[in-house]
Amino acid sequence: MNGKSASDRTLSREELETMVAEADTGGRKPTGAVARLIFVVAVTWSIFQLWYASPLPYMLGFGIISDNFARSIHLAFALFLAATTFPAFKSSPRDRIPLADWALAAGGVIASLYLIVFYRDLIQRPGLPTTADIVITVIGVLVLLEAARRAVGPAITVIAALMIAYMFAGPWLPGLLSHKGASLSRAASQMWLTSEGIFGVALGVSTNVVFMFVLFGTLLEKAGAGGYFIQLAFSLLGRYRGGPAKAGVVASGLTGMISGSSIANVVTTGTFTIPLMKRVGYSATKAGAIECAAGVNGQIMPPVMGAAAFLIAEYVGIPYSDVVKHAFFPAILTYGSLFYIVDIEAMKQGMRGLPVHRRHPLMTSLIRTLMGIAGFIILCGIVYYGLGWMKDVFGGLASPIAAVLLAGAYVGLVAYRARHPDLPLDDPEKGFVQVPDFGETARTGLHFLLPVGVLIWCLMVEELSPGLSGFWGTAALILLLLTQRPLTALLRGQRDLGAPWRQGWRELIDGLDAAGRNMTTVGIATATAGIVVGVVLLTGIGLVMTEIVEFVSSGNLIAMLVLTAAICIVLGMGMPTTASYVVVATLMAPVIVNLAAQNDLAVPLVAVHLFVFYFGLMADVTPPVGLAAYAAAAISGADPVKTGFQGFMYEIRTGLLPFIFIFNNALLMIDIPGPLELVFVLAASVLAMFTFVAATQNWLLVRNRWYETVALLLICFTLFRPGFWLDQISEPFVDQPAGSLMAVADQTSAGHALRLRIETQNIDGDDIQKLIRVDMGKGETGADRLKAAGLTLSTLGDKVSVANVRLGSTVAKNGILPGDTILAVTVPAERMSPYWFTVPAILLYILILLNQRRRRRAAA
């Protein structure tokens, strides 16, 4: 007996890659013609998605594919790859594909393409499926559920199966749960033959947007950006206390920006960071937990957010750029606080950083870092305003001119790289024995920023659709992938350019294959989540969930939020980011919207969706199912359950933020009156998060006394919610008569909120009051801006009622219905700034800091 349990064994690189494959790309590895077939299918899928996302079909006038057809083809590819690359059971063969799996793949493809082949017949008999339609639906749903069980996991399969059972069992269920049920033909129309279920919004976003961003991230990794980000983070932070862990946090943030999988994020960076963390003094459990927390937090980092950013934009009904704006500061805040946790753990252990390759004076290092940050900001400003000016002057020629400038910048950066040797290849077994020089590291990969710049430019400046932006970013990245090595070799004077060209093409083809394999899980997950959406739309179970949560929480808003958070964590267990978000957003987001409105809290819809998204994502680190914790523990050699619990303790700070979203929208850059208030929000939030970390870790400069921990929590609460104390002495809003609504609307500009107190009916037919938020659209008058927001009003004497609500608008999603009565319009009260209450909190923090500093000096 060696005394070492299986759970404490560190896995090899090959075993880790197998773990990622089992979770993300399928664990089956056939050989020969079958392997070539799977490879061709995956590459063909990527090429199809490139064609579908590109403007070429419209420019050339052929090959134009409708959204409905594209979704069917997308799902056909996903079902085929799920059946052929994911084994049915652990005992199933990995080197060949059984006949049953071929039948499963064929059934999935036939059921998906049936909607294309018989499209004209289906649209001529809506809601009247034939026997063949019903048979195809049954086959398609069963194949999808089996594919979900294999590729995504049992959690979403069980949830989808229960939802289907609920759909049919409605007449026999008691009380609130009962509904009229659905016939087999009605279910077939809802689930498979229309866009109300499986082929709905979630699969549409996966088809139109997510694939391109997964392809972008995969090709960026193939180009070498992943290793570059890791080494760049180590060169910047490895020399400091707890440096490997801090570098792991930064590297996970960088890779998480383009990654769609928390498990892949953990394995990519953790392979290098976890052994180094253990080397400098972190325990195996804490090293795994830090990487686990960092990897999961990568899924909340814009621009991709685990591909959920595009789903949030679609479900909330706002531009993608607004989602990025709202989510960016909380993501930075949660990464900064994890950085602080790492530093506290290092302080507790008295750790030191790794030796440096070449030492620079501290001031020199600081100046170089600040110059690099400032230079990047200045460069972004020059590009933004310079190219914006070019658009005004040159019009349609601005884009070609920008492309020429981009090509010149690319050649210049590659030429700069060619003058210096390449970075040594990463060795996971050896790790970093000393910290590489930051300047030497940075100059080898600056050209990787150019495709990212193209992507962000198209999204934020040109305001192209996310899918088209992803195409142009990917097109720039393909050119980089094919040319970076031949161009470097040419500039270094090498004559043989054939090998670099061939390597570039191999990496491109491998990237297309890997993207198709990676998207299998996402495509299956979003399609299966469509079952949940379809059942909710058909049965109205969303209203039932509201009633249940309200009953259990006794109408208490805080209890309701805590209960909703717990349900989101449970629903998200064992599911990838996209599927987790769709399920919790469909079932739980309406619960928060309705109950908050009944509690006189008008919450922005994006805040609600980020709330459920954050807690659904926390399932990845929550034991006993937390998949990211198992991946991190496999690298560290620690117990996965202990790693999960420790990671969950680190992630408590991430769980705090969604509650702040609900009560203090300023954290999401919402309802901030001016630049001074923005500075207050940023400064107070950063200090609040740091005090929360110090309280939960029981350490500021030294170990906390119990009363210091209590005081730090009070400081955190005050800084995050300064308005709470002011609300005790002065009402934040006052009601004005409904007759003054149009006058107030005329004074409310586009993008700002109008709060309406309405009377409506609940599921039982009882009259209830709600406070609803209306985000004003664009228009000349208040009535125009209300109509642009989706709300049309009717006035009869002093009575104002809702005449019409545009389907799919944020107003409709906030719960306003035609016929509702407007009781009052709520406007902000004139009162002092709530940030005056942060002054005593800051003074108390300084007092604790000075007291602990005195104790630390006395102990020394």
C-alpha cells in the first residue's frame, strides 16, 4: 500500500486532455475511415457556419440560407457528432462506433433535415401535424435527449424529461401545478415543427452567433495566444508574493474572455499554475480551488461570457454592446477580489515570488507597466476616434483604408517579433523555474491583439451584428494563422517557407475540426434547453414557479432572492454555461421580475438575468457536482470535494454581486447621473469588495478580531448600498398622479427609466399592484419614446390604462399587460446624496487598518 488514494493522484497531461475531451469534445477516438469521416463532418460544419455568417451569399446572389434552415442543419451536425464521438456508457468502446450509435446519428440527422425537405408542406398545415410529422418529432426528441445525456450530462436530460412529463400530465396534477395538458400533435408542433421549442431562440443564437465566437477562440488558441497569455501573466506577476496564483488568476481571465468552457479554462491554465502554486507554498486543495474559481469566473468575463452574452442580449432584448457594458465592471471586480484573496493566502503563509530572469528596479517596473497600460488606452483612443473621423471623411472608403492600416500594423508587429527569438515552448511537467522578462514576453505576441481589435471594432464601433462581427474577426484570425509563421521566417531570412506554410494550414484545419467538436456540446445543450422553453410557453409553469417561490418565502424579498439563487445553483449543476443560463433564465428570471415588482422594486431586466446567470454558473464550483472543481483537483492531486468546498468559499464574493445588482443598479452602469457619481460608484464598490474579502477570509493585515469582521461586513454593506441608510430617513421616490404621466415622460430622455405603479391581476385573478420600470426608447415626444419602448397608453378622463404592449419588448418582459391600469408615475425625490454615508464607513475602515497595522508591528 502506498497510502495515496486515487483522489489524491495527480493526473498526467494525457489524462487531463482525456478529461476535457470527455466533457467537451467526446471521449471516443476511432481510427481509419471512421476517424476521417468524423474529421470531415466537423470541418464541414465549421465551413458551413463561416459561409452562413459571411456576407458572401448576399454579395454573390446564391447560397443564401434562411434562419430556420440553418438551425436544422446546425442541429443535424451536432446530433451526428454527439452520437459518434460521445460513448453511451463508460464501458462502451472508444476505438469504434457501435451499430446502435450509427442508427442514433442517422435518426438525428433525418429528423433535423426533415424540416428542410418538407418545409413547404409544413408551412401549409400549421398546427395540423400528420402521423409522419409526429413520428419524426418523437424520434428527434428521443435522439436529442440521448445526445444530451451523453454530451452534456444527466442533469439537463432529467430536467427536460421532467418538463415533457409535466406537459402531458397537467390534467392529473393537483392545485397550482395542474393545467389542461397537451396532445401528442400539439406537443409535436410546439417542440419540433415550429420555432417555439427546440428550434427556438437558444438554438438560433447558437447557430447565428455562438459558433463563430467558439471558432474564433479555438483558432486564437491554435495560433498560440493561449500560451502567450499564460506566459505574459507570469512575466508580469510571477515575481510577487503568491505570484503563480496571481498569474493564474490573470491568465484565466484572459483565456476566459474567449473560452466557452470553464473546464477547458481550468485545464488550460491550471496545468501550469497549480504545480507552481504548490511549489511556492499553497496546499493542493487551495491551489486547485484558486484555479477552479479563476476558471469559472472566466465565464463571466466579456466579451464572450461562456457564449451567454449573446443569449442575454436576445432574452433581455438589448444590444450586445449594452450587455458587455453592464457586465464588464462586475467581472473586473470579481477578478480583482480573487486576486486579493490570493494575496491574503500568500500573506498567511509568508510566501515569496519566483526568481526573475532579469531584475529591474521596482520604480522602473512600475513605470513600464503603467506606460504599457497607458499606451494601450491611447492606442484604443487613436483607433476609435481616428477611424471614426475617417468614416465621416472617406465614407465607404474608410473600411478599405482601415484594412490597409491594419495590414501595415500586422506586418510591423510580426517584423518586430522576427527580430527576437521565440518564447520557449511551455512544459507542463517542468513549469516555470524563473519568471520570464515582461518585455521579452510581450513583444512575441502583440499581433494576437489585432484580430481581437477587429472583433471589438465591428461590435462596438461599426455596430454590426454579433454573428457578422465574429465572421470578420475570424477572417482576420485565419489570415494571421496562415501567414504569421511564413512571414516571420521570411523576415528572418529563411529560404524554406514551405514548412511554415504547411504548419499554418494544418493549424487552420485542426482549428476548424476542434471548433466543430467543441460546438457539439453547446449545440446539443441549447437545443435541449429549448424543450424547457417550449414547455414554459405551452403550460405557463413560469407563473406557477412565481407562486411557489412567493409562498415559500412568505413574500419576503430577501428570502425570495436567496431561494431563487439556491434553485439556480441546483438547476445549473452539471450543465455547460449556455444551457444553464437558458434554463434558469426561462424558469427563474420571471420569478424575480414579478416578485420584485410586487415588493415596490423596479429592477432592470438585465440585472435579473445577470443574477440568475451568476448563480447558475456557480454550480460549476459547488460540490458535489462542480465539474470545474473535479478538473482542478485532478491536476492538484487533492480531494475534489474539498477542492469544491474551498472554491465555493472563494466564490462567495461572486455570489454577493448579484444581490447588489438587484438593489444597486449603478454597479451595472445603470442610472448613474454623471461622471462624479461614476467615480463614487467605482471607488466605493472596489473598497466594498475588498472589505468583504477581508471579512470572509478573516484577515486584513493580520488575523481579524471578531468585532473587526463584523465591522468590515457593515462597511461592505454601507459602501455597496449607501442608499439603504438614507432610505430609512427619506423616501427615494414619490408618487405623482397618473394624469401627469405624459408630462413626466416628456422630461425623461431616451435611455433613462420611467417607473409606473400599475394595477394588474395575478394567476388567481386577484388585483395586485406592481412597480414597473420602463426604459425609454428614442423619439421626439414622451409618447413616442414610450411607444419605442413597446408601450402604448390610453387616457379616458383621469384614468390611464395600457392600450397595447409590443410582443417581445422589455416592457412585455417586465410584466405589463394590455388592460392594466396606471395608478401613478413614480419619480425620484429631491434629497441628499447617499454617498455621504460612505464617509463614516471609510473612516471606520481606516481605523481597523491602523489597528491591525499596530498589531502587526508589535508581532514583528
